[in-house]
Amino acid sequence: MPYLLDNSGFYGMAIDESGTAIGDYRPPEDGLAIVFFGYRKCGTVCPVQSVNLMELGERLKGEKVEFLFVTLDPETDTEDALRHMVKSMGEAFRAYRPESFNAAQKLASAYNGFAAKSHGLENPITHSAALHVVTADFRRRLVYTTPDLNLERVEQDLRRLLNNKSESST
């Protein structure tokens, strides 16, 4: 894990690993996608991360950046409910609904996250709160492990990655 020692000046945890495709979703060509695993009725980290993502969506309006919410509760989060949720968040927001909790759990694990069903009625799924920044080929470039974020610094990280991509394609 040498990236923990040299973060190359990024606020987020800089990595360079191949990621796992998420269904038929495709990040923007020459752009970035910020992937978040959660569920609509979460009462802990999901509301905070949703606010963070909406703020980033406003800051990065017009850029090749999308936000993908992957539900960990496909039994409750219907396609219609997810469509309504992302529509209310902004045009750069998308949602993906795995076929089952087990499939969602496996996908979260592929992104070094976790999801576990708990017996508490208030929050039936315990999960990680990370944001994963991926390129069009699902290459993982940055991870933010907490919802307590300095959004100005996150924006700077994302703009830096976008600028690096445009410079390398010329």
C-alpha cells in the first residue's frame, strides 16, 4: 500500500487500481464518475454523503463528472424510487440497482467496501461511507473514506484529474 505514504498532493486517497464494472452503467468518456454505495432509508452516512454529492454536482456543473448511487437495498429501493431520487438530485446523478442484496454486497466488496444486514430496525444495513472516483474504464483513482469532507479540496482533486486526462489526450 505505498499510496498511503505518497498521496501525490491529493486530498483524497490516491490509488491507481482497476475497478469493477457496475452493470450497464458507463462513466463519461474522458470524464469521471463518483460512486457511492448506500440506500434510500439509511439514517446515518447516506444523507450526509448525498448532501456532499449534490454540492459537488453544483460545483462541477458542466464538467464531465457523474455521480452513481449504488443501492445496497434493492429489495426496498425500487427502480421508480431510485429514478425519482436521482432526478431530484440533479442531471449528473445516476442510480444502479443490483439484483439482490448479495449482489450489492459483492459489488461493494469489489470496491473494498462492506455491507451487512443488521437486526436494528432503524438502520437495517450497516455499510461503509466511501466515495470512489473512477475513470471511464472503471479505473479507481481516488477514494474518500469519510463523509466529513472539505468539498473545496475534493473539487480541486476532481478538477486536477480532469485536467490531467485532457492533457494526456492531446
